[in-house]
Amino acid sequence: MFGTSISGRKAAIAFILVTAVLDIVAMGIVIPVLPELIREFTGSDSQAGWINGLFVALWAGMQFVASPTIGSLSDQYGRRPVILISAAGLAADYVLMAVAPNLWWLAVGRIIAGITSSAFTTAFAYMADITPPEGRAKAYGLIGAAFSAGFVAGPVIGGFLGEISPRAPFWAAAAMSGIAFLYGLFVLPESLAPEKRMAFSWKRANPIGAMILLRRHMELTGLAVVTFLLHFAHHVFSAIWVLYAYHVFNWTPLQAGLVLSLVGALDMLVQGVLVGPIVARIGDRATMVTGLTFGALGIAIMGIAPSSLWYCLALIPNALWGLAMPTLQSLMTRRVSESEQGQLQGATMSVGSIAGIVSPLFFGAVYALTVQPNSPLPYVGLSYFIASGILLTGALVGWYVARNASREEKSIAAAGAETGTGG
């Protein structure tokens, strides 16, 4: 257990950020090559769109099932063992996918990856353990920046290795996850004190039971809806981004990896540098709505981009989307107790996982229809327009929820002031 001193807290933050970077580098390495490997097995762009969407949905489905359980386990046994088991499981899973002889083996690998990566909820719970409520948006921005840093390095490495062999990135990912496990084993301290732990209960640990927590307060429920819409729109990238770039702009795996790294670098800048000052200036709620609005604008521009240059320029407004997630999470953590942070993160990931199940199948189907001969949906950028509309809806819902919550808080404050005056 780390100490309660400022130096101890900073050390703990550094440990969790380094661990997050190593895990995300491993995930980023395989992004440029997994769709291409699927296409090799299927032999067609259209089928690859369907299958890639299905694989992302499998991954998200396992997260939906596993996230509340893992979050609740971390509430009872602590964050450290859950993080370590996750890293070891990911390493083994990447080895499995590296040797996969067919799509069925890849499918099993995606299922295992969905279970083990569900422990990312624990990283956010870890931050809630060691950070005061007013500092959580900035802290979650740092985690987001760490994830982005992993995506800066990961896709570039994966792109280079993918030029050698579509299997090589999986071996590199296994090595990175193994390093994350060893790093955490020796240096990662526990964050949740024994007296703050909550006994495990299947009533809370199943997805439905966990999400009951989100009904506790109007703002929490509304923010859960925004979370769903955000994740639904975001999965347009995991479902079709690489396939779209190959089809429309004829990118190679290396080019796709380099642009993904640019995405990560921009997101790292937004979440690691801009979140804190912007929240300090306009507040969590306004920052969240601003991020969602700019994200919708960026995706819409991607859908009409006539060239690779315009497509890359659209990443700039789209990167401000990164303002939304840290503030969403910060606002939600304020509505539950310390002993429920793991359960909250599990419930939140389950909401995202529901979107992750439905969204890739939806966008994969839309993409497949737009690229097939004599398609009833001939415009290949249609998926981006749909995602933009969904994200804009999220911004409107977030604005409505934020306005009502702000009014409620002012009313409570006024009533408290009157009571104090009357006393």
C-alpha cells in the first residue's frame, strides 16, 4: 500500500500510467494488421467488413459480461491483482492469435481479449482511489493521454512489422503485455485500503445488477446515456476505419499505422494538456458538451474528405472529442462512494460494451453494403455521417442533463443558504 503523502500519490499515478501505456502499445500494434489478416482469411473486402465488425462485437460482448465482475472483484480484493492478471492474460492471448490458423482461432482470441481487457475499468477505479473528486477530470485525462501515447507508438510499430508479416505484430504485442505484467509485478502498489473494500456480490457483479447503480440519480442516468452514444459513435473507427482507408485512399498498413499514431498524438495533447485548463475555466459539464460537438464535426468532415490530406485535417477537430470522456467519468464518480468506484467503472464499461456489441455490427454492415457491387447504399462515407449524427445527439443529451443538474445544485445551495440564515 502506498502512503497518503503527495510523493506517494504521484508515484502511484506514475506506476498506473506506465502500465497503461505498455498495455495500450500492445493493443495498438495489432490494429493496422488485424483487418488485413481477416481479409486474407475471407478473400473479400465485403466479407472482411462483416467479420471485422463481428470480431469487435465479440470483444465488446465479453467486456459487457466481464466488466462488472472484474470491477466488483477489484472492490473486494484490490486493484493490483486484477491489473496483473489482465496483463498476463493479454500476453497469452496475443500468442494465441499469432499462431491462429483460421478465423475461428482469431475469434477465440478476441473473446479472451475482451475478458482480459475488461480490467481497464480497474485503472480508472485506481485513479478514483488516489485522487480527490475535484482533480479526477485531470487525472482521467492523464489516463486518456497514456492510452493515446500507447496508440502513438503501437500502430507505427504494428505498421512496420505488418510490412514484414501480418503475424509479427501479434508476437510484439505479446512481448509488450509481458513487460507490463513484470513492471506491475515489481513496482505497482495497491491503491484500495482494506477498510474501504466491499464484499463481492453476484447481485452487483452481473451486468444488469451493476447498471442498477446508474439509476441512482438523474444526472448519473443521463450521463450513462451519453456514454452509450459516445461509444456507439466511436466504434465506427474500430469497425471500418482501416478498411475504409485501404478502400478509398489505398493506404498500406504502414500508412494506416502512421495516421493512427497521429490520432494518438492529438488525443494525447487534448487529454494530457488541455483537459485540466479547460475544465478549470468552463467546468466539467461545458467541457463535455464542447468535446462531443467538435467530435461530431470532425467525423462529418471525414465522411466527405476527397483526399488523404483532408481526411487527416479532419482529425484536428475530431481530437477535441477527447475532452468528453474524462469529464464524463469525473462527473459520474462524484455520485457514488469510494467503495463503489470499481462497480461504477464496471457498470460504465458495460454500457460502453453494449454499444460495442451493436455498433460494430451496424457499421460493419453499412460499410459492407456501400462497397458491394450495385449497392443500394453507394456512398462509402455513409457510416461517418451516421456516427456524426449519433455523437451530436450525445452532445444535446449531455447539454440537457448538465443544465438540469446545474439547476438542481443551485436550488439545493439556495435552500441550504436559507436554512443557515433562518438558523
